[in-house]
Amino acid sequence: MARTAFYYHPDYLEHQAGPDHPERPERLIALMEGLERSALLDQLGVRQPGPAQVQSLTRIHSPGHVEHIARLSALGRMVSLGPDTGLSPATYHAACLAVGAVEEAIDAVAAGEVDNAFCAVRPPGHHAERDQAMGFCYFNNVAIGARHLQERHHLDRVAIIDWDVHHGNGTQHSFEEDPTVFFFSIHQFGPYFYPGTGAVHEQGRGPGLGYTLNAPMPPGSTDADYLRVFRQVLRPAVDRFRPEFILISAGFDAHQADPLGEMELSAEGFAALTAQARSMAEDHCQGRLVSLLEGGYDLEATAASVEAHLRVLMA
């Protein structure tokens, strides 16, 4: 049985994105209650992370952006950063804790203390750009994690797999000129679907050309459709890249019940994708893998999908 670490902090619940916002504290409350009912939480235990330091955040974001989020949080009231992204007094702290969880999970796996890890964090991160919060995201958790692997643990090749229903534009832009980070995103794609990036022709630039792989999918795509892409498109690309560590931006909003997507995946489908990713990690990087929560807005579907995901990581 794999040794799987689980990271969570109750302060994630203090962050508010706005009234009636889909990215709400209840997402994590339902997730944790589901894991308690299934007794998985007793098997995993909960590790509480500390907040990331500013030096970590500026591995991806400009100092001005980090200061901006901190300053707005310190105002002590809700602030709108755009039509879909609000900021509350607790946002900066929660966002730093989200990055901190990813860094601590990476450290535990890299040290051989555990085989893999899952970070039940909020706010999510994969839409956050160098100088812009967007799409419910403030700091790019997975991108900072990749740089942490390279700078703290001196790895040469890191792979990021993003199966959130929305394209990880912020992650792509962080590494589009970098041949040391392979970024794969499978996502719903269409002329009016957020964020509008992630076409097949977006493959990176300059020295990073060929190290970005997008798999845009039509609405209604199923477990079988996603699994086929993982086997026929992603797997050969990962085999060529030979990563030393795999990070997963695990959004569960491609579930058939999710209100923000139009896909037809199931919890069992996410388990199958997890098995594929874990197999790649076992083949190339001694099983070293860290997964972190991105989207997923139907409470029951997200809780069930996370449970299925964890059962495969723990197997």
C-alpha cells in the first residue's frame, strides 16, 4: 500500500470569493465530511501546512502582484478583482497556506517520507497569471510547486498534468518558454468557454516549443474519451519527456454533475485518470507525485471524485 500524505488547513474555509460564489468554503467541508464517512481520513491523517513565504510566491509572480493581494486583504473588507474573482480579508493568508501545502507535500515526497500526496486546498491557482488574479485564483499553486522542485530539490524535468475542466492558462504562460517543465492540459474548449485559451496549436514558444500539450475537448466528452487521450496522446509525450516528478492540477469540475462544465466524467473516470498518472510516475520518477485541488463545484460529485482519486493514490 502506498504511503499517501494529505494536506489541509481549516483556515482555507475563511477565504470568501463573494456572495453566492461557486468557489465557496462548503467545497472543502463536503470533501472532508465525505472522507470522514469513508474512514479514509483516519487512514491518511491530516497534515496542516504553514504559509508559503513571499520568496516562494515570487518564483512565479511579480513582487508587485504579491504585494497587491496582501494589501487588498489587509483592507478588512471584500474587494472585487473582476467579474468572477473577489478577495476577502482572509484571502492572502489562505492563498499562502495553499502554496505552503504544495511545497510541504513536495518536500515530503522528495525526501521519501511518503510516496505521494494530495493537497485539499483553496483558493485554487491554475488561472493565476504573473501579474493577475483571475478565475477564482490568486497565486498559481502548481506553478510555484514546479519551481520549488527545481530550486529546492534541483530537479531538471517536472511534468504538470491538468485535468480541470477549464484550461490552466496561468500555468501554461508560466512555462511556455521553458523546456524543463512539460505542461499538459485536457479541458473543455469552445468559443465562449472560460478562459478561451488551450487550443491545440498552443505548444509553447522559443526553447519551450513542444513542451506544452493541449487536448481541447468538446462538451459531452466522457470517461472513455479522456482515457483515450491519456493513453494515446499524453502517455507517449510523458515517455519522451521522462519527468523526475509529476504534479497534478486535479480539478473535478469535468464531472457530469458539475454546474460550471458540460462534460460527462464520473468519479470512476477520475480514478482511471489517476491510475494513468500514477503509472507514469512509477515508470519515470519512482512514483513521486503530488496532486492538488483546483476546481469542482458540485459538492457531492467533488467529494466522491476526491475519494476515488485518493483510493488510487493509496493503493
